[in-house]
Amino acid sequence: MRGVVLLSGGIDPVSGRPAVPRGEVAAIGLALSAGGAVGGLHVGEGSVAQRQAGGYGLERVDCLRGGGDAVAILAAHLSAPPPDLVLAGSRACGGEDSGMLPYLLAERLGWPLLAGVMAIGAVADGWLSVTIGLPLGARQEARIRLPCILCAHDAAPAPPFVFDRARRVVVRTVDVSDAPPVPVVEGVERPYRARPRLIGSAGPGGGGTVLENPEPAEAARVLLAHLRALGMLGSSEGASIDA
Amino acid sequence: MGALIAAEIGGIALAALAGWLVLLARWLKGRPAAGSWLAGLRHVPRRYLVDVHHVVARRPAAARMHALAAGGVLSGAVMALPAGLLGAGRIVWALAALAFGIGGIGALLVWRRRVPRSPPGLSGGAFLWLPAALAAWCVGNGLAALFMAVGAPALPVVLAVLLGGAGGVGLLRLVALGPMRHALAGVAWLAGHTRPGRFTGRDTALRPLDLVAPRLGVLVPADFLAPELAGFDACIQCGRCEEACPAFAAGQRLNPKALIQTLSAAMRVAPAAYAGRPAPGAPVMDGKGGMARPIVGNVLHRDSLWACTTCRACVEECPMLIEHVDAVVALRRGQTLMLGAVRDGAAQALQASRERAEPGGRDLAARGDVLATLDVPVLPPGGETGILLWLGEGAFDARYGRTLRALVTLMRQAGLRFATLGADEVDCGDLARRLGDEATFQALAAEAIGALKARRFAKIVTADPHALHVLRNEYPALGGQWTVQHHTGLLDELVRDGRLRLERRQGGSVAYHDPCYLGRYNGEIDAPRRLLDAACGGRVEMARHGMKAMCCGGGGGGPASDIDAVTRIPDLRMEQARAAGAGVVAVACPGCTAMLEGVTGPRPEVRDVAELVLAAVVAS
């Protein structure tokens, strides 16, 4: 299986020095556990962090040099020929990095995406079985169609850092054609508005009702009643939905 | 008849030479050493008779035994061989007989070492045959020489030569089995010793590693330097190292003697059995040895490697001047740099060192926070000051902050001009280097040297002996040379110059705990004691003090590696302080402070020398 690990710029949040984010180290570990060749992919100039990523087990890191939207550059690079598996961390740590990137990329490529992956299992009929990490240590088994994007859970087992591998990693700069720039989203300035106090009105304990296989209409009625009880909907709103 | 004696002694000598060449051929499979090994042979007599004897003579009985046995065995042979070959008068034969007789007394003393009771540090096994072989050689050859001197008939001479020859064969056999190997390997090791600076002064700094070499550190025996391999074979298994080792005492899986014996055995496919105490609780590692077979995880348990606190107590005690710590660090370098196989806690500390330039992962700008109330100036790049105060790793610890504040207050009172590097002070790299991560150490060192070179100052003062050692002894090889002083040295100077006046405070008795990196690594054991004598009422000494002091357990990445133990090293050390009747344990290192303060239950107070001096200072 050919795996590609997406590498962000990698800035340590405390020191501001180059560092591979924890989630990307876990992603490298997942890629290695899947077997086969594993390469790293970074949009931008390579830095110390990309070389360090080699220390965790990547044999090669390609740095795509081109202007514009990183998602478009990655999508173009990954579509020909597509790898079996694209892995990423789940949180960005600096600069223009963004945890949204894998989601935008999945949307662009039309690939499925799973986040919070703790372990990778076997492939059967083009489907990959994975283990998802849930809060409080719970685990969930899932299957995903290949090719796909997996975001590693921060707590997935991390491979050890080996200096010998870091010094051997081949960092290649690949010039790619510029992609259209990211559309600039202009912010709108408006006066401060007090938000409804959700926690205050919810009260301690929360409560709630568990419905087993409810009828859609029944489920909607319970939800609306709950939101009204929280003071988030006016009593007149939603009357038409009830009807 | 003389020719017969000469043939017997000469034959044994030739066989010994052949055995030496066989050993040499094995050692030469190691990496070549820097200097000429052959040329080093000229240093051997001096190193042997002065430096080795100096260590052996710390135990006079052992020195007597060795002088008599080795002296008799060799001098008798040296006299009898030419006497037999060239023909000699009765006086020469009589002298040879006397020399062998002395050797015989030595053999008796060798026997007495293990009879009636063998000390636990000594090895058994083949060593039990050593007195017999020595006695046969000395008595047989001694009688033969005596018979020649008195002109006895042929038969008694032949019988005596047979006995002597049997002893000689026995001694040769004991070369292969271990006990006599030290005699042959010792010559090679002393000739090619990897720290020649030890013979002219002090040489404790680790050597920088070439980070582009294909193999970093040691994975297989052939990765060691050739003379180092001879050094492992030179071990006589006297057990002085294991008696001094804090990790061994605490029941961690390390015994320095077993370690060296393991490395010696690792060179051989079929090594002789080891009959000394093993590393406590370590599983038997029965992998096959060989020059190209992995050491760690095969013949040596991983924990043995990470239990070492690099305190150098074993090196200090070793009569063969073996460099245990160098071997440990070389093996750690292989594990860390080539395999990434470090303990979890150590891996975290190394990652933080790499990514945050600080093994605890804390913000460098927060290092000076403990001194916030004292408003210590930060020296900007290009700035100039009298003393650069290197705060070190301890500054992040609130407890050690008290020590640093005491030091700064004293420096203020003495009217010194000083500043810190502020957020530009990165970790000196001590922890990374001791854990074998030479790459991170060199990166940190380059940054620290750059920060220091950008500023002008007369000297560096630090309260951390680990930083002191790295800055003073290990940065010069990387291009940074400064005068570096420990805070106890500075305070001692100020008191002696009269810039600080102390009035002795009465209180409980104070025992000074020597930090390894100040004492054994830098030989500074007097200044702190002078300060304590001036500041405190009664000073007592623990049984192990000065160059023989016991480690607190905090060095060499020990706490980060967190090796299982039966008891804690600082608990043992605190017990020694109690036994000395100390009410206060004076410390001079952030590591020792943290380790000894971690001892639970009622115990002597732990105070830094600077705190005790501050309590005694009077306005001048």
C-alpha cells in the first residue's frame, strides 16, 4: 500500500522552533504500520521540521513549491497517480497551517475522510478497517473505502525518533504550477452582541432524553421541546414544524 | 641443566607472546585509535608503576599481594632466562631463586584473598586456580634455580622444571579463562589508553562524535576503538567498581564489573564463564557473541545501559584505569542515534531538547522567573558585563530558585557586576549528551556557543556542576572556550578576598555531599568545604566523600530514564548522611538538591552551600 503523510510547516507552540506536530508523528506511525512505501508531502519550502519528520520513519519528503491555494496544489499532485492512503495530523501548530486542510482536500478530491484514527487494520475488497479513538478511551471499529484520507488521533502510538533516519531522509523540492489564490474572506466588523448563556440556562446535570429508533417527527418534537426549554427558541418559532 | 630451565621459561614466554598476538588480532578488528598504539608502549612502565599502582595501593594489602606476585613471577623469569641461556654464576641463580621465592609468597597472598572467606566483590571460578598456578611456577622455577645455585644433581632440577612448567601452562590457560588476561591486555590498554590526559592531569570530557560517520556510536563490539577492546580484556574482576556503583547498590540492573566482562565476552563466540556477581535482577542474556553481533538486547540487558548515572565512581576506583562511562555512552549513542531505542521518559526529554532547547519542554523565557524579585539584568547581544550567570536547568525548579536567589543576593553584596542570558540561554545539552543523543547536544552547544560569543564578559559562573562541566570541558572541542567557575568557587574567592564576611552560625552538624560533576569530573572538593567551615559550626564527613563521594542518582539521565530499582539511590545517600550524624546536608547542584529533597520521612535538612553562606554573611 502506498501511503502519503501530509506535513504542515511544523512550529512548536512553546518555543516557536521547527517541530513535527504530535498528530503528524502519529500519522507517520499509522502509515508505517500499514506497510509499503511511505513518503511525506509538504506544500512550501522545506524546513528543519520536514527533515525531522524523516527521523520518525519517512524515507522521502516532497516539498511542492508553487504559489496559491495549498489544497489545490495538493489535489493536483495527489490525483496523478493517486496513492492508496493519505494521512494527516488533526491539528495545525503554526503559520498558515490549518487543521481544515485534510477536510478541504477530501472535499476537493471526493475522497472519504475519517478523523481520530488510532490504528489501521487490513484491507479487504478495497475497504480499509480502522480503529477510531473516542473520548474516555473508547474505541470504535470502522471501515473506509480506499483511497481515503485519515486524520491520526494525537494519542495514536508514535514511532521513535531516530537521528540516523533523519540525516538520511531525501527532501526533494518539486516545482509545481501555481494554483489560484485562496479567496480572501473579508471579515465584517460589528458591535458586540451578548450571546445567550447556554451553560447557565442548561443547569447542572444536563438531563435529557434517550430515544430508541424514534420516528423523525417524534425526534424533531423532542428536540424542539428541549431547545425551547433551554430558551434558545421562541415559543412561536417552529409551530409550523410541529404541525 | 641451565638450558633446560631456559627452554622451559623461554617456551612459556614465547607462548604468552603468541597468546598476546592472538588477542591483539581480535582487538584490531575494532576501529583504529587516533594516536599510534605502538608508540604508546613507551609510556607503559610509567603508567603501570605510577598510575596503576597509585589506585591499587589505596588497598595496601592488594598492592602488597600484587607487587610480590607480579614482581616475583616476572623478575625471577627475567633473571633465570638469560642465566640459563648464557650460563651464569651461582649468585645469579641464587638471586633468581630469591625472586621466585618472593613470587611464591605473593601466590600465598593471592590464595589468602579468598580463603577462608571470599569477599563478595571478587570473582570465583577460574580465579580459584590462580594461586595454585602461580605457586607451581614460582616454587618449581625457584627450586630449579636454587638447585643450580647449590649445584644439585640433575634429577631434582628436572622435577622442579616440570613443576615450574606445569605452573606456566596453568598461567597460560588462565589467560584464556580470564584471570591472567589482565597481564597481557593491560599492557596493550595502558599503551593505547583512550584518555591519555588522565596521566598528566584530569580528562573527563566526552569526545565529540562525527555526525556524518556511517555508524554512530556502538552497536557491535567492532564499533569500539581497538584499545577500548583491550581495556575490556584488561579487567581483573576485582569488584572495586561494583562496590562504588550507586546503581548496583540500589538494585538497578547494572553492575559495572559485569558490564565490562560482558563487553569482553561479547567479542568472543565462546567466551569463558563469568563467575562474579551479575547485575541485580537482570535476566540472563545468553545471545551469541562475536565482533559483528549486536551487544544490547543480545548479550547485555537494555536496563544496564540506562541505569548508569555517569557518576564515574567506577572509573575512579578501577585499578586498570578502564573507562566504563565512555563505554556506556558509546553504547547509548548507538542505541539513541542509530535505533532511537531509549526509555520513554528519556525520549520525551530528548524530544523537548530538540524542539524546545530545554529538556523539560518549558519556555526559555520563563527560566529567569525565579529571579524576578531581584531584577537581575539580562545581557543583550553585543553587551558587556563582568560575570555571566548561567542559570541552568535548575532555575525552572522553585526549590532551586531559593539557591539561585541566595547566590544572586551574595553576588550583589560583594558588589559584582553580572547578568544572565535571559531567554537566549538554551539548555547546555548535558542531558542529551549523557543519553547518547550527540546530534541534539551538538545542536544545543552550537546555539549556546553562538549566544555566548555574541556577548563580552570576564567569566561564566554557574551553580550547576553539569553545566559547568559541559561549558568548561566539553565546549572547547566545539569551539567555545571560556573561564567557567562554580558558584562555590566564586563564593570561596569572595570570602577569602574579604569581600564577603562570614560569621560562623551554630547549628546542627553539616555534611557536604560532593556533586559528581564538581568533584570527580572537575576535582573541586576543597572550596565548598572551606566555605562550610567558615559558615557553619560543625562539619562532618560522610564515609564516602570527596573523590569517592556517592552519586545522588540524578546524573546521566537517570531520573528521565527511570530504571526499576529495589531502593532509591538518594535514600541510600541520605542514610549515609544520617550515619555521619548530619543535621544538614549541604549540596551544590540542582540535581542533588532535587534528588535528596525527594527523600521522604524525617531526614537531615537539604541546603545549598550558597544558602548556608547567605545565612552566615554579615555586613562588611
